[in-house]
Amino acid sequence: MKDNTIKEAVCPLCGKTYRDAPALSRSDNITPICPDCGIRQALNDLGLDKMEQERIIYTIRRYTRK
């Protein structure tokens, strides 16, 4: 049975604590990372620069806050 409790975890990439569903690191497909780092890895693979990545993450956060 699936456990739906919300747990806190620390992202091994950025060191921040998060409570959302984790993303899997693209570097090994095993390590759970925070959603923001998951988005950064995907955007980096698309070749977007850091400034554009941060703008996109900011927009996502702005429209998905609970």
C-alpha cells in the first residue's frame, strides 16, 4: 500500500529541505532530489543558461503555490 504521508527531506544537491514529491536525479536515475533541482537539471539539459533557468523556476513556483 502506498504511504501518502508528507515527509521532509534534504536535497543532496542544494542542501535545502523540501516537502514535495522528489524528482530523480538525471545523473544516476536513483538519487531523490528536490523538485527545483530536478527542474534545473532538465533545463540545463536543454541548454538554457542559469538566469533563464531561475526565471522559469520562479514562474513555476508563482503559479503552483498552494
